[in-house]
Amino acid sequence: MTRRRVVITGMGAVTPLGHSVEELWRNILAGKSGIKPTSVFNASTFPTQFSAEVQNYDLAAVLPDNVNPLQRQACRHSGFILGAALQAWRQTRLPIPLPQEPTDHIPSAEQVGIYLGAGEGPLDFDNFITALTSSWKTDERNIDWLRWAKTAFSRMEAIRELGQEPNMPSAHLAQLFQVRGPCMSCLTACAASTQAIGEATELIRNGQTDVMITGGCHSMIHVLGITGFNRLTALSTRNDNPQASSRPFDRDRDGFVVAEGAAIIILEELQNAKKRGAPIFGEILGYGCTSDAFRVTDQHETGRGGIAAVRRALEDAQLNVEDIDYISAHGTGTSENDSIETLVIKTVFGDRAYQVPISSVKSMMGHLIAAAGVVELITCVLAIRDQVLPPTINLENPDPQCDLDYVPNQARKAPVGIAMSNSFGFGGQNNTVIVGKFKD
């Protein structure tokens, strides 16, 4: 049986560099940084006092009037994904909500699914700590659990606490668009949204769905998130110059920068999209997924997992390394990640590695964790559309171990027909997606 082709018919984004895809892209091509001192909590005593926040985003202004009232109180990461999904859905020319009976041009609600790479939302730390400290017994260092229960119940909103769960963004989208196909979420760290896109593609290829709402969202800019990464010594501590802190492939890189946001792409079976006259922004050509089976945080020093993921994606797309015009790197700005990803590319691409341009947009918008991969895939689609490559900013002192073409500091005009996007996450998660210009 001929494999069904999967195309992109909608894209949306809410990020530190813009509340829409086009605003994001303009700022990326301008080499603008979205990294600033942290404002969502007081980080003045932390080793890292900056991040890449989504600022001044008004979800209420973009939601339709008839949505479920609970969606107006959505947790921070769910709010971002609702806004991104509305942008993407409107491009597809599908109605909101989806009619429950299909027509010649509109798919059945059961044939439209959701697959997100979604992280946990930020906890209500202020109320949690207040409830905890007010429950100490006065005569000993123990908690009065009855007092704790009463205080927590009065101060903490159950809906908001439930809203932090990783599956809540998917549930919100299902309600908003009234879709009743598969509704799934994965939390495979920094590779999550790339994995979601790859698995969503397979569902369409195999005929289980006709349309998939896919992508990711995350917000880890909170006390627990920053504390954890600081304890792992994974974050940059360049507090004197936050905008220069994210330095992928630079000799002086000292860690990544935590960011937040969301992005969505709408995937469709080709004939279904053409029948409706939907715009087609690109085609998913290949997907590869592997595990390092090594350490909780570190990649294997040989790059074995990343190498296998890239090779599987090329095989799935039935392409050779000569066919790849651009690579969007995972490129976090940590010493280990950048050197191992460079090794992965050299191993798979051979001499071609020195000819294919590579860049990391994390240099400008930080690391969106579970949402990183989908935002970076969108930049690949836009690079193909506009025939221009995004830069890797702050690349001032090249690392001798990282000696490939990382498009330093300035966007570059270049012919791009096929692009590859890598996502390598904690726990040894490796995912690669290949996207190409649509050819009928």
C-alpha cells in the first residue's frame, strides 16, 4: 500500500520572541534576543537570574467568546498552547468548533486527533509555601496536618492545581475544537514536541487519523524549575549580560537558558488538505526516534543515539545526506551537547558535514524544553519558504571541537528545499524530523 503523504496546513506560536509565527520569524532573522532578567518570580538570589519569558500575552484577547470558562483560567502553559493552536487552526480553513458530522470538505471529529509534547505547568508556589509554613506546630518541628488541610483548601485552587498536569493542554484543545480522535501527550524532556510530531505523522500515514493538531508547550520558569537546573549546573550564569548568555557552539558557552512558550502545527493527509483547498506550508518527509540508554542527563559520548535517530530519519524519508540543505541543531549551549551533536553530524554526513549549514535558534530564544522542537521545525519551514537561514548569535569564539558552519551571527540567504531538525533530550531521548518544500 502506498504510504499516505503528510503536509503542514497551519502553524502558530507564542514565544519569548513573538506572539505569532511571523513576529517570531522577523525577530529571529534580525538576530534579536528574547533573554532578559527573570520577572515572573524574584530570582535575585539564584545562580541564574535570567530567562526567556513570554511577556504581555493576553489569552483573553484571543479566545473566542463561546469557550468553556475554565479555559480562560488555564494554567500558563495551557494558555500559550490555546493561543498558538488558534493561530494554526485558522490557517487551515477548518471551522471552530469542528462540526460533529463530516462533509465533503470537513473531516469527521473522530478523524482529527491531538498529540502534544507538553511539560508540567508552574505550580502555585506562593500559596503552597504559605499553607505549609502556617501549618507548623508551635512546640515542635512538625506539621499539623489538620491545619495544613484547612489552609491548603482555603488558599489553593483545585482547578489551577489540576491545570499543571502535562495532559491538560491536550484536553483544552480537544474541548476548544471539539475533536474526538486520539488525544495524547508525551513528556520526553527536550525532545517531546519533536516526538509528538513524528508520532502524529505516523498516525496519519497509517490511516488512523486524517488531521493531527501537534506541537508542544512548557513553562519551567519557576522556583523549582530553575533550582533543579542550577543544581545540575546546566544553566548559564552570565548574569552580567543575559542577552549574550546563550552561546551554542561558542568556546565560552556555559550552559543553556530556560525559556517558555508553545507552538502548534496542523498535519493533514495530502488529499484531504487539497480537497478543502487548505494552504500547504511543507511536507513531513522523515522521522527517527532512539534512546541512548546511558545516563539520566548526559548523552553517550560517542553520540550513538543521535546518530541512529538521524540515520533512521533519512531512511524513513528515503533521502541521502546530499539531499539535506539545512540542519536546525538542538544546540543548547552546553559544553557536552554542542560537541556531541557536532560529532553526530560529522559521523552521519561525512565530508558533507562541512558543506551543510547548521544553526541554533536557542541562541536567541533560549530553550523552550518540551516546546523547543516544534518551534525549531517551524523555523525550518520558514527557511524553506523564504530561502534564508536563521543565525546562531553570540558565536564569537568558535570552539575547535565545533568546526562546522553554524551560520554565525547573521541570517544568510541560501537555497533550501529540505531541512532537518534535531531534538536530543534528558534521559537519552533522540528525535529527528525532516521537512521539505511541498511538491505536488
